[in-house]
Amino acid sequence: MTFIESLMQASRDTYHVDPVVFAVLYLASVPVFYYSLFRVIRALAKGLRSEATRWSTIFLCAVVAPFLYVLVVGRNIPWWVYAIIAVLVGRGAYSVIARLRGKAGKPAS
């Protein structure tokens, strides 16, 4: 337990990023993530493009919020952390696009 606490304190001191704040943002965005994904798919199935766009924006905010915290608050962060963030966000965007293309092509039941 002391090892984890020392790692958390080291990230606060070195990078100015609080792991607890990151975890809270990440966990708080999960319900918003899934609900907005559900609403985007439903809107596309009904042919409501403007509603799909609105919920896609909310979805994007839910995905990016914890990582945006690191990018805004963090200092002296190594380049590979930025690369990992880019890969995670890119993978999430690719996954959503693939799901939406699969759901949008199916007729509404």
C-alpha cells in the first residue's frame, strides 16, 4: 500500500497530475460514454442526423475528459505518454466508427 501511495505522490510531485482526480474523471465518464453511444446508435437507426451529431459530441467529450485533464494540468510529461493518449483516443474513435457503420447499415426493427 505504501508503494502505491509513493507512486501517486511521485506523479503529483513530478508531473503535477493527481491520479485520484484522473480516476474520478475516468470513472465518471463511463456512464456518459455508454449512454451517449446508445443514443448515437438509436439516432442513426431513426435517421436523426442532428441528434446523432449532438450525442457524438457528448460521446467525444466523455472519451477525452480524463486525458484532457492530463494534457492540461500535467507538466514535464514524457513524449511517450502523449503517444499512448493519442493511441487510446484513436482506438476509441475507430471502435465507435466501426460500430456506427455496422449499426447504421441495418434497418430499424
